[in-house]
Amino acid sequence: MQLVLTEDQALLQRTALDFVTGTPAIARLRKLRDHRDERGYALDRYAKMAELGWTAIPFSEADGGLGAGFAELVLVTEAMGRGLAPEPLIPSIVLAGRAIALGGSAAHKASWLAPAIAGDKVLALAYARRDSRFDLTRAPVRAARDGDRFRLTGQATQVWGGHLADAYVVAARTAGDDGDRDGVTLFVVPAATPGVTSQRQHRVDSLNVAQLTFDSAALGEADVLGDVDHGHALLARVVDEATVALTGEMLGGMLEAFERTVAYLRERRQFGVPIGSFQALKHRAARLFMELELARSAVMAAARALDGGRGAIDGAQPDAAQLVSLAKARASDAYVLIANEAIQLHGGIGMTDEHDIGFFLKRARASELTFGDAAYHRDRFAALEGY
Amino acid sequence: MTDAERFRADLVELLERELPARLGGLPPPTADYWGGRNPELPHPLSRRYCEAMAERGLTAPTWPTEYGGGGLGKQEAKILLEELRRLQLPPPLVGFGLSMIGPTLLQFGTEAQRREHLPKITRGEIRWAQGYSEPNAGSDLASVQASARFAGDDLILNGQKVWTSYGDKADWMFGIFRTDAGGKKQEGITFLLLDMAQPGVEVRPIKLISGASPFCETFFSDARAHAKDVIAGVGQGWTVAKALLGHERNMIGDLFGAGARTRRAGGNALAELARAYLGVKDGRIADPVLRDRVAQLAMDERCFALTMQRSADSVKAGHKPGPESSIFKIGGTELNQRRQELMVALRGPQALGWEGEGFDERELAQTRDWLRSRGNTIEGGTSEVQLNIIAKHVLGLPD
């Protein structure tokens, strides 16, 4: 594993950063929030991302992708995190898209994956209910056999990118109970399926999330992703992949919040001097810098661990899961710390809604509580290491 | 066969066959040999191993051959390290001559100074000590007061140095002395070398809270140094001293970084310790709070090691060392402190033994290691000074 960017990766990083910072990014998110925009992101921006090839990164050439990996994808999500870009790249491409790429039939791929890569359709993954916390065995939906069909009933919450999405990958309990890995089945559910309704939920970070209600929605065998009762491994796999993509976004967010804060320390004057000349504040800034550098190493390592050998994205290295947990725990602690400190170091202005820095605090907290917080991932790391 | 392959083959021949046959064996990897006029021998063959390697310039592989070095490129030096590691051999020689004053002389010394001092370092003949800190010049190093006054071709030295690592075992000292008390305090400092075997130099060991230490106090009463041993000119000592501190911090970072790598290779020793002292329940460390701390530290150490790797990979790829390298001294030493504290917590009351009955050897060593580790964030530049450096030089915050 080489923890250094190749020339191609450095170029991708620059392109992505230029694209995101080319528009007043936070102002855009603020406007979407203040207008209570139903979609919460911009379809035309998302189409541009697809044009740039970002939606094709983690797929094989056979599936219409670029055959690249997570080492590349985290550079894109890092840039998105810099601008808190709300476009649903992670839910549509990594969560649902990768699930279909890894477990879907040719028909699934033709109907959903190809248009998702093209940016024409948006997909989402429904895997949690209100009391799931971070437990992937607590499926939001029950699926009962009804002749040669399944009837899905239940409610999924905070489905990322879920409102106005075109189709969902849904985790449903077909056998057993909470806590059992067996008995979870993944379905591909078109949004227009009778009995499926979506309601936009409004979350602290203004991201598009939806509550999906399934009222005896009928699905067939052909809508099953992979094998009946054996969807958990695939679900866990794409959640790990999305976790790494998210840590890239978190890295971008903490970097931006940090740089804005350091700039403020340089320009804000009190007692006749820049407040950045006070040692109490210098030391806090230096500590945050250390956290940032450590987080970057963890994110790069986790992405490369998922990629395994170059181009072989299905051959992750043996301790990839540990590195995923390492990256998420690190990124969670660091982003929340940096965002909290960013507010404190901005002083009163940092508490106002008018100032942009508060958006980073909100996103930090939401990211921390997505796919497992630091405590969850330390527990998982310890278990994986055998203690 | 490429040049690198031929170099490796010759090295293997030397280390695996020729030297063991000639010397009747080689020292184990833990036997650090510091050399000097009256060298301590961690292993009976340490000195002969050092001398045999020095004949080929392999004690200072990347130094120029005219000063006793090996004249090797980076790739060959890396091969040497790899082969030593593979054959479980120690470096032939360690010490502040190789790690600190040698690189400084290569950067600032005159041709005569290099020819005089470097070969004696590479052959392990002279062991060096560092004379920097004083009772009133710790973090504020530029406040040194120990004085040097010219008397013909000599300088007369008076005053005191403190925290002289292995001062009682060293032959020569490099240090900073005040040659001019007027003007800005960074000016008027001179970097010079002196022979410690003279009546005007007295060395006393310092006992630390851990019960022992490598540190000494050094007193100068009309001691003498030669004008030809002034480095980079009178009054230019601050520039030299700062450059040398860079070499020192790299060494400390490498030390703890290497520790992190070895720990990784050797499995999680902390988890083993936790199992032994706390028990196991359902396959997990029985105490959930301490289990969480074990995991947190293991993850933080891994993350630190990855950052060291990232820095090294970046340099290998031809980039300049990135800003991440500024965190190694503070990050590595704080991790070691946390590790020591956690080991005390895991052993519980058994970590409290000082000596004698009721505690096993490792428990007793643990107590001392924990106490010693408190110094890690003070020696070699306190954490607070490191934070100042990051704030100023990396973040560009104003004075």
C-alpha cells in the first residue's frame, strides 16, 4: 500500500476541488435549506458530476464504469465535503449502485445501474428504522411470502437521497429476527411501486433524507438482489464502502472548517492584535492540525485497503474492515472536535446562523452518527482484532 | 544482475558468511554499541563487529568515503537496513556522533574539521554528548549563559549544562556557549566542540523520578576548547544549533515510529496484557471500559504509524517532507505516555511496585517505564514548543 497520490489521482483531486469551489458552495446549501427545496440538491449539478465521470469511478468497465476504486472516490467526496455539496453521490453510487453491481442481475444493472452511472436516475438504500441505531440486522421492513411474490410492510427512516429517488434497494427481514444475520433479503424497489410512499424528512444538516413507508408493497423473485435470506453480507459490504466514501467527505469538511478558522485567527483583532497571536489559541489550532493529518492517513489507508490490488476492487486486503473502522472512528472524533472548536474560536459570530461555519458543525454531527460513531467502531475494531 | 542486486549479494556474503566466520558469530539485534574510548560492550563481539563494518564504511553508510563513510546512495542504504533486519543484526554503531554532530559537521564543518572528527565517529573511537540545555535555558534555549572567552588559540569555558544524555560516558561534547553577552540573545552564541577528558570538566549523573536516568549535569571551571573547533564561526552558533535540533527530532520521531511498527508486527501486546490482568468474558476483555481504551490506543498507534508511512512514501515519491512531519515528535511521545499509563491501569495495584517482593520483574520495570515516559514530552523540545512551531511555521499564525 502506497500512501501517496499518483499523478492521475492528484489531477482528479484538483479537478474535483475546482468544480466544488467554483461556485459559492455554502451559499448554495443555505438557499436550498431556506427555500425548503423538496429535492435538497441540484439535478443539474449532479448531471455535471456524472459528466466528469465521478459516478462511474467504483464500477468495472464491464458494468460501464471506469474500473477505478475508493482511493479515487475519496478524493471526489473530499472535495464535496469542502463545499458541503448535498448531491447524492454516496447513496446513489456507493450504497445502492455498488449493491446492484455486486449482487444484481443483468436486468437490474440495465434498468438501474447504467442510468445511475449516467446520472439520469438516482438510487437510494433503505436499511434503517427508527430504533436501528447502527445495527444492520434491524431491517426496517418485513417481507412476507404471498404465493410467488413478497409483501413488504414497514417504515424506513433517514433514507439518504431517498426523496424523489427513482428506485430503492431495501433491506427486508424475510426470516429470523433482529440480531440474526441470516434472514435479511435485499430488494430492488422502483419508487413507483404501489404501496410505497416517500416523505421528505428535515434534518439538522439540511441533507435530502426520506421516510419510506411500505404498505404491503408487492415485489417478485426477480426483484431480489442476490439470494433470499442472504443479503446481510452484501449490505454490510456496501455500508463499509460508503463509510469510507463518507470519511473522505468528512475529511474535506474538517479541512475547510479548519482553514476558515485559521484564517479567522489571523484576521480577527482584539486587544489591538490578531487573536491568532495568543498562545492559548495557537496551541488549540496546532492540536486540530494534528488531528487533521492523522485523519487523512486513516482515510487514505482505508480506501486503499478496500481497493486491495490496483483495479481489483473486489479483492480487499484482509484487514480492510479494521481500517474502515479506524478511518470512521478517527474522522468522527476529529470532525466533531474541529467543528466544535471552529465555533468556539469564531466567538459570537460563530453562533449566528448568518455565518457559514455552523453548517460544518451540523454536517459533522450528522456524519458522525451515520454508519456508526467512534465508540461503535472502536468496539468493532476490538472484536475484529479478537479482543 | 543490476548494481543493486550485486550490492545486496556482496552484503549477504559479508554478513551471512564472511564476518560470522572471521569473528566467530555476531551480536544479537538488541545489542546497541555506542563506541568510545572506554566502550561498554553489550555483547563480547560488539566492538569487533563495529570495526569490521567501519572498514567498509558501513557504520555511516551514506557519508562520503573520504570521512570514513560508505558513500552509498539511498537505495543501497535501504538495502543495508533490510539485510540487517532480515539477519537479525544490530546496527554496527549508534550514538549522537552518527545521528547529530556528524550530519551537522557535514552541513557546517570545514574540510579540516570533517577530516579531524568524522572518521573517529565512523570508527566508533569517540563517543559524543550534547551540551545544550542549562538550568535557566530549557525551552528558551537561546538564553544560554555558559560562557566561552578567547585566550589565544583557546577558549576558556565556564558555567553549567544540564540534561547531558550519557554525559558520564562520553568523550567529546558539542554544545553552545555564549561568546558575547550584549545584543540580541540569539546572537553571541557560538557552537563548539570540546574534549571532556580534562580537569575543568566535571560530570554528575541526575537521578529522575523513575529512579535512574541517562542524564547528567556538566560543570565547566576554566575548561578549554580549541579555536579550530568552533563550527561555522564565532557568533553563528544559533543557526547551527537549530539545524542540529532538526536532526534530533527526526531521530526521536523515528524511534517512536519504529516502536509503533514493531508493535504492529508483534501483535497487540496491550490486548494480551489486558486479557492476563482483567480476564476474558465471551471472548472479550472482561472490563468494557478498559477494553475501549485498549482499542482506542491501538487505533491511534496504527493511525500514527500510517502517518509516518505516508510521510515516507511521499518523500520516496520525490516530494519534499510534508507538514505532517511536524507532528511526529509530539504525537509519538504522547502515544508512548498513553501506552505507559494504560499499562499501569491494566495491571492495577500490581503496577505500583518499586522493588523487592510481591511484584514480578516486568511489573517492576513497568513502574519505572511509566515514570520515565513523563519526560518524553519534555526532552528534545517540549510539546508546548512543538505546538508553537506548528502554529508559526505550518499554520502561519502571527507572533
